[in-house]
Amino acid sequence: MLRTFSRQVLQVSRAVPRTFRPVAPATRLFQTSAPVFHGHVHKPKPGEEIKVTFITKDGEQIEVDTCEGDNLLDIAQANNLDMEGACGGSCACSTCHVIVDPEYYDKLEEPDDDENDMLDLAFGLTETSRLGCQVCMSKDLDGIRIALPAMTRNLQASDFN
Amino acid sequence: MIRSVRHLSTLRSTPRVAVVGAGPAGFYTAHRLLKLQPDTKIDLFESLPVPYGLARHGVAPDHPEVKNCQDTFDEVGNDPRVQFFGNVTVGDTLPVSKLRDNYNAVVLSYGTHTDRKLGIPGEDLPGVISARTFVNWYNGHPEHESLNPPLHKAETVTIVGNGNVALDIARILLSPLDHLKSTDITQQAYETLKTSKVKRVRIMARRGLLESAFTIKEIRELFKLPDTGFVAFPHTKWDDVLAAHKSYKRPLSRIVKLIEEYNLKAKQRDPAHASTLKQWSLDYLLSPKEVIANPDDPELVKTLIATENKLVSADGSGRIGVEPTGVTESFDTDLIFTSIGYASTPLEGIPFDDRKSVIPSSRGRVTDNGVYAAGWVKNGPTGVIATTMADSFDTAQAISDDITAGKLDGAKSGSDNLTQYLEDAISWDQWKKLEAHEHSQGDAAGKPREKVNNVAKMLEIARQ
Ligand SMILES: Cc1cc2nc3c(=O)[nH]c(=O)nc-3n(C[C@H](O)[C@H](O)[C@H](O)COP(=O)(O)OP(=O)(O)OC[C@H]3O[C@@H](n4cnc5c(N)ncnc54)[C@H](O)[C@@H]3O)c2cc1C
Ligand SMILES: NC(=O)c1ccc[n+]([C@@H]2O[C@H](COP(=O)([O-])OP(=O)(O)OC[C@H]3O[C@@H](n4cnc5c(N)ncnc54)[C@H](OP(=O)(O)O)[C@@H]3O)[C@@H](O)[C@H]2O)c1
Ligand code: FES
């Protein structure tokens, strides 16, 4: 499962020029040592950490400890990951689009109409796409893996002029 | 090796970048470039005394959450590496050639400044109003502060085009006043809407339902408006759509399902109740042919004549097009809003594609010596803020790659050399002073801000 998920991630990031493409993404596991808790995230109590692994568009894996109730947009931003939240997390822009590990997707609460409406505008929508600002951490998500799609659009006619 | 690279980069002079237009494209390009090339200095030129472009003057007042992108724009504006010069029109106050001489890179992100035209007789009558003019008016753009649309005597309105801008206009016309009262709509527009007699809004598109340009969130909002009634489709055409819809991709099939649901509700509505509601409809396969003036009132029109179309996919591009059937229909209407797209205008000395009305570029590179484009002026007038953001990141990447490759080398002095053109410029701090005034006026009226919609007043307050 881990394998196919990584492959899916690589497909998503195809359009991005990669400077250090890892040969085997799974071996590049980073633990952020001292995350800066700025913004809207909380520091988990010892023993209550919920682990999330972000997979960046370059294939890097970054594991972070999170606190119940915090959402993926805030978590990503607090850890300086490349995720914009143009509407500030109000489910009105789709710039926080993430792809959830299919193994965990069904453990999330279903997206509501508002989220689905915005997801319909996301680049490279997949079966397990979600809006980061709408996904909150809970205990049963411990170990969840989240891919950050490349924030570029498809090539357009003007690119070939 | 690493050492020598570092050594070289400290020798390299600071790249100076000029950005023309402080809308989403300008800000997002700057935002990304500062991340990719932290030692860049950016000057942001904006023709209005106020920043944010269509995030201020386009996005509907009842969509405040969309305007949260301004928080990121403020981060850019507050960054010590960025200088804002409001009230400076490039190509007018400041020649673009001066920017090319004094900067390593010039980013053209000046958006759109005019309207696409239908090109039909009667289009220039006063009762035919472009979407851009109307939207600018209710959003406090100083260019259209005096539009004053005669809503107090218009009962039936036709909007040509069915993109999200058309739906914004329909929603503003149909919304109960209390939906707008505590938004940042201008007081002037709010007072005019109070007197509005509009009871029937027709949204007219030249192609079919499956080619609709609106997106689902916006059509859902219209369906959900209180005290309004969607006018159900006549049977025949609707059944064809239903028969086909199962095979469409997720976004389209969700739209079709939604419309199906509300169409059914509309059919089941008690006619006596329906007659008490403001009505709106989606009219398809109609191309405007001529507008007939109202002989009794020059501010209004009388009739819109439209040709019925049928769908064709003839040009080989995969795009579904239309062909006239030869049948025409007449629609009585008091006002017409043309919402068929904004359009860009050329800047002297910069290549421009007149047909597409864009600055042609290759991933944002307009020339190979430091001119770039981003946003609507690069891609045409479509795309939400997320699209404009992604596109601007592409342009920033191109600039960054060119800086790294040494293509833009050379010591440039940027705005230090342009003081004679910048004497009347508004600084970021002055804009923030004006904004504080807008907020305090808004507080008094129970809204997020009361926009100043007149350049002379803007300048006066900003310079106090
Ligand atoms: C009515 C409307 C509603 C919209 N609503 C939404 C929405 O709800 N959600 C969403 O995601 N997207 C929305 N959009 C789309 C969004 O606004 C655009 O994607 C985005 O604003 C395009 O950014 P831009 O910077 O290319 O152009 P603009 O926003 O037009 O910015 C261009 C800037 O350049 C300035 N300028 C022009 N000429 C010059 C010159 N010669 N010198 C200096 N400066 C100049 C202009 O004053 C302006 O500030 C809407 C668009 C419209 C038209
Ligand atoms: N809430 C939001 O998210 C929001 C709000 C407003 C705007 N926006 C975005 O801003 C962008 C611009 O919106 P828009 O509504 O101006 O543009 P748009 O979505 O491109 O829609 C333009 C409409 O005009 C029609 N049209 C164009 N030329 C025509 C002609 N000659 N005759 C008749 N009809 C014609 C188009 O029909 P065809 O399809 O047949 O060409 C289409 O229906 C869009 O990307 C939109 O999503 C978003
Ligand atoms: S931040 Fe805008 S939808 Fe999530």
C-alpha cells in the first residue's frame, strides 16, 4: 500500500521540475526536531501525539507530531510546509488541497457539500482528495500519510507560444 | 565547490524586480519570488491608490472569506524587501521603458481594463451595462462610482453569459437586503438596491447546460436564496441532458444532479406561492442578435432579440460550439447586463495578442531579457484566485530560474532612479492609513469597511 501511495504521489508531482528527486522516497524520512508552534496549532501533551507524515511534491517525507483537533492546513503551515491557504481556512479557495492515503481516507469524516464544491475546483482531483483546512486530527488518524500536490496548474496554450 | 558558489552569489548585485499591478497575480508572484530568491528587492506599481485588484473590486461583497487572501498580500506589502507605489499608472504616469531600463526583471500583472463586446446593434445603449461596470460600481471602484443603474424602474433583467460573474450579478440583484447590509458593498450601491424593482432575472447562455461556465458553489448559492424561485425548464431539452449526464466527470455530474433537484422542486411549487417570489431562470442555446431601445425611457431597453442555437463540435478542437438554427426569439427586458468576460489592453512596446487579448508568453517569459507576465493579462480573463496563484507561482519560478542562471545579471537601481515619476505615489503606510479610515467608517455602519470610491478622496485621506 505504501508503495502504490508513493507512486500516486509521484504522478501528482510530474509537472514539477525536481532538483533532488529521491531514488527511494521511503528512505528519506525526516523528523522535524523542534517544530515551531506558531499560528493556530497546539502542542500535544506527551503520550498524546498523533503522528502525521506529509509527503512533499519532491517526494520528501516529513513526520510531525500533532494535537487532536488541529487541522492539516494549520499543521502544514506551522511546520513550514508548502501549503497556501488563500482563504484562511474558510473552505472558499481550494489552495489547501491534499491527497490522503487511501488506507486512512475512510476514517475521515465525510466531506460536506461545501467542501465537495470547492474540491471540484482543485487541480488534479483524486478519489482521496480533501481540503487540508477541513480535516481535523483525531486519535484514530495516528500514522496518517498526506501528500501535498504540486501547486501548479496544467500547461496552457499560452505556454507553447 | 559549495564555497565558491556561495562566494559568487554574495558578489552578485541584488536583483531588482518591478511588478506592474497589485492584484492577486502581482502579490502572489512577489510572494513566491521572495521565497525562491530571498535577496530580491521588489517594487510594486499600482494604478489605483489602493491594492488587491479584483480581490477588492471583483469578488462579491457577500463572499468575505474569499478576500482573506489579502492577509497574504499584506505580508508581502509589509515585507521590508517590497515597496508599494500606488497611484502610478505604468504606460501613463510611468513609461514601461523606464522600468525595463532600471530593473533586472519586469512582471506585467496588470489584469484587465475593459470588456469583451458582443458586437451587436444596440449594445451601446445606456440600458445595456457591462458586468465589469456594474461590479466595479457596487464594489467601490472609483472609475464607476457614478454609474447609478436605474434599478428603481427595472422589473425584468437579462444577464448575457453564465459564468460566475453573471451569477454574482444575479445574486446581488436577487438577495434579500439583509444579506448585503453588513458586507463591504458601498453604501451608495446598497441605497440603490433598496429601491430596486427587479423581479425577474434571466441568465442567458449561447451554449447548453453541460457547457455552463458557472461552478457548483455559486449556482447552489442562487438556488438557496430565500424568497426567490427558479423557473423550471421546459420538458424537452431537460430530458436530453438527464439522459446523458451519468457519464460525466465528477464536477459536472454534481452540477447536473443539483440542478435536477432544484428543477424538480420548482416544478412542484404551488403556482400561487411562486408568483410571490422573485424569479430567475437559466436560458440556454441563445445568442443575442439585437437590442431594441425603449422609446419611452432612454435609460431602459425594450427587447432583446436572440437567435436560437444548436450545439456542434465542428472545429476539431474538442470544444463544443454553436450554430444558429435560423429561429429568433424576442425577450422583453428592461435592462441587460453583458457578462461575457473582462478584457486586457496592450502596453506600449510590449507584445500583445489582439485576438486573445493577452500578452503572449512562454511560462510567463514574454521576452528573453527580463519581461514576464502573470495572471489574467497572461492567460485571459478566467480562473479563480487559486488558478491565478498557481499561475503566478509558475512565473515566479521562471524569474527565479533566470536569476539563478545569471540571465538577469547587472546592477540596477530600481525606483531610486525614478523619483521624478513617483512624486504623487501612495506608499504602503499611506494605504494602511486609508484602510484604517475605511475600517472605522465601516465599524460605525456595522460592516467590515466602507470603501472610499473616489480617487481624490482616497489621496486626501491617505496623505493626511
Ligand atoms: C467579478 C469577479 C468576481 C470574482 N470572484 C472570485 C471569487 O469569488 N473567488 C475567486 O477565487 N476568484 C474570483 N474572481 C477571480 C479573481 O478575481 C482573479 O482570478 C484575479 O483577481 C486575477 O488577478 P490579476 O492580478 O491577474 O488581475 P487583477 O485582480 O485585475 O489585478 C490587476 C491590478 O493591476 C492594476 N493595473 C491595471 N493597469 C495598470 C497599469 N497600467 N499600471 C499599474 N497597475 C495597473 C489594477 O488596478 C489591478 O489592481 C472574480 C473575478 C471577477 C471579475
Ligand atoms: N465565486 C467565484 O468563485 C467567482 C466569482 C466570479 C468570477 N469568478 C471567476 O472569474 C473568472 C471570470 O468569470 P466570468 O464569468 O467573467 O467568465 P467566464 O466564466 O469565462 O464566463 C463567460 C461567459 O460569457 C459567455 N460568452 C463569452 N463570449 C460570448 C459571446 N460573444 N456571446 C455570448 N456569450 C459569450 C461564455 O459562454 P461560452 O462558454 O459559450 O464561451 C460564458 O458563459 C472565472 O474563472 C470565474 O470562475 C469566480
Ligand atoms: S484554505 Fe481555502 S479552502 Fe482551505
